[in-house]
Amino acid sequence: MDLTNMEPKKVFAFFEELTRIPHESGHTAAVSGWVEDFARKRGLRCRRDGLGNVVVWKDAAPGYESRPAVILQGHLDMVCVKDPGVDHDFGRDPLKLALDGDWLKAEGTSLGGDDGAAAAMMMALLDSDGIPHPPIEAVFTVDEEIGLLGAAGLDCSDLQGRLLINLDSEAEGVLTVGCAGGARCDLEAALPVREASGKLCTLELSGLPGGHSGTEIHKNIPNADRVLAECLRTLPDARLVSLYGGEQDNAIPDRSKAVFLLPEEQVANAAGKFREAMAGAACAFTAAPSGPVDALSVEDSRKAVSLILSAPNGVQAMEPDLPGQVRTSLNLGILRLEGGSLRLTWSVRSSVAAEKEGLIEKLKALADGCGASFGRRGDYPAWEYRPDSRLRDVMVRVYREMSGKDAVVETIHAGLECGLLAEKLPGLDAVSIGPDMQDIHSPRERLSVSSVQRSWDYLLAVLAQL
């Protein structure tokens, strides 16, 4: 569909252009080049680093030359997931956009509103004349969704701003002023395989809600990786051939699949045994005769299932002083068993550094206990709440003046790049905002068109006051 008539026109024009460019996490060269070309064609000073981060500078509007510079920041990569059976290549195909009332979505895939909305608003501002604003330093980072890697490697030495508006939130009227720190953890175990025969069974689970492993972890959404393991636990004589669950460690898996051998006499009752463990998932179970295939032993298959289920998962601690807010959690996002190699990947989060380390040590101890290798990557610090904030005060006041309502000021249980940038820019005063989005990191992801308009108007009003 054509977004050129949707308001604000420039914002949606850039968003539509972005959806035609491959920008999955880890594959952002094309989108970084797009931003760089945009800046150079308009005569704006810019810098692109070896990671793909792009910084673009825009001089102050007339009358704002003496104001302090403001950093606008968002990330260029998106989480790429699709519905089963959808023929879409994220490395090549443009997204197929659709409008459902006020909601913009992509057909059968994630939309990338997280964080394409930020990129579109930043580029619309950089492309505009006549908008009152102080000097702007627009920071486009990469690989946020796989560990905030772009922000971690960003050279901030040429940034003058100490006021940062991050545009990576998903709820209008909410000012985020702190976030959890986190890391990704990988466990890998080598399990011997040998040829075996029996009925070759396939169990596929689908239809679970899925969701964001930070902002939705408190909802107790069933994790398809663990639901699959619970089903397999009811079949103690199964010999595992392969396991597949989850695509991103920071997304709660919504589907999973197991291939295994089962003695012929146990096939008839198999589906009935694991039905209670399905946690509302849709189930497809098939069995067929098979010649010899490589499979784990019964004992090692039980060990693999036990390993998956013995690891902690979900909410581990709540904030005692902030009712309803998660302090520490983890999510088993990726499950793979291929050729005897078992891999589990978790996203670990906490606003308390000691609890984050303690949880990682638990996973490491689990790996050590079963002779598996263990690694961590993508560490990022918590963004601590700042008691005194001029930026927050201005944004609270402007929101009240524009909407007649009080903004919600909160910290969140998800990773934002503000923590890393605050480490690099002493004295940084930061707030994160964004338009309404729902079901990010899933094929149901959608972005409110009217909220984008209001968020754009709000951003411009804030800039005029800084």
C-alpha cells in the first residue's frame, strides 16, 4: 500500500521507504548506507562507523543557535519474524504493508515499527526547514535487538549534546526514564548420536501468543521451547533427532518443533500423553515408519529435556518499591538440536547488577554440571533513574499542556541504549518516548497511525522548548 497520503506525510514517506530496505539485526549495511546517502544529498554533516552506526548533524533553526544541542536516537535494525507458511525473504523482499483501521501492519511478518518509527521521525526532522529546534545530533545505531551492539561500539567523542531523546518506546504518553541491564547467554552441549530405527514422529506446536521478553515477561506467556520440552517429558522412551524453537532470544517463542523416534507400540497413545502439557498451543503430531536415522540415545534424550526444564525461566524477582514492575527475569528464546549439538540461548535482564550476575552464574553452573560450554555476550548496563532531570521536567510540562493529562513516568524491564550512552556521555539527561505499538517482535506487530501524528507533534513541541 501507499503511505504518501498519511499524516505526518514526511514521517510515513520515510517509514515506507525503510520497509523496502532489508534491515534485520546483523544485516544492516544497506539501511546504514541509505541514511548516509540521505544526509550527504542534503549537505548535512554525517559520520558512518565500521559497525554501521550513522550520526547526522543539523544546525539549529534561526533563533535557537545558543541553545544546547539535543541528541535524538533510535536504532535501524528490526526483529524479523513471520507466520508459518509465509513466503518472505527478509534479506530481499520489501514488507507488504496493510492498514487495519488506525493500525499499520505487515502481512504475515513483523512490521519493524520498533524502531522504524524513530528512524522515520528523525529523518523527517532532518529533511525539514521551518521547524524550531536547537542543534540536532541524530544518532542511528545498529544491532540493538541482538545486544545493543551498535551503541556499545559507538564513538561518542564528537557528540556535544547532554540532552537525549530516545525514540524507542512503544506507548504514547509514557516517559521512560530508566531500564534494566542485560546479557545474552549461550549453552552448548555435544551429545552423541547413532543410527536407530522406529516410528519417526514430528510434533509441532504453534499458536502461542509470543511477545517481548522484557516488556511482556510478567504476563506469564507460555514459552513454546519449554512447552515442547514438557510434552517430550511425557514420552520417556523417545529418542530425539532434532529440536527447533524460537528465532530471537529477546522474543518469547510462539512455536516449536521436535522430531524423534518412538517405539511403534507407544505411538497410538503419544498425543494423549502430552495434550495436558500443551498450554493452549495448537498441535500437529505425525508418525511414519522410518529407516535408520541418527538420533540421541533414550538416556541422552531425557538429559536434554531435563536440561531445558531445569533452567530458570521467566520472572525471578519483582521491584519491591514499584508495584507490578519486574526487576529480574530471563527468557529461553532459542532452542536447537541438530546433529547431536544442543544449543540454548537466553536473554537475561535485571535492574540490579548483582542479580543479573547471580542469574548468569546459575546458568553457568547448569552448563558446568552437564559438561556443556557456556558463554555470554551483548552485555549492556542498566540505565539508572535520575532524580533531577531538566529534560524530564520540560517533557512532563509540555505533555500536560498538549493533552490535558499527566504523562506516565516509569522505568521499564527492557533494554534501551540510553544506559550505554549515559556511560559514554557523563551527565547525560535522557528520556525515551514513542508512539503506540502492539505485539512488537511478532507477526502481529502494529503501529498506530494517529499516535505517530501525536507523537511527532509532541516531539516538535518539546524541541521548541529546549
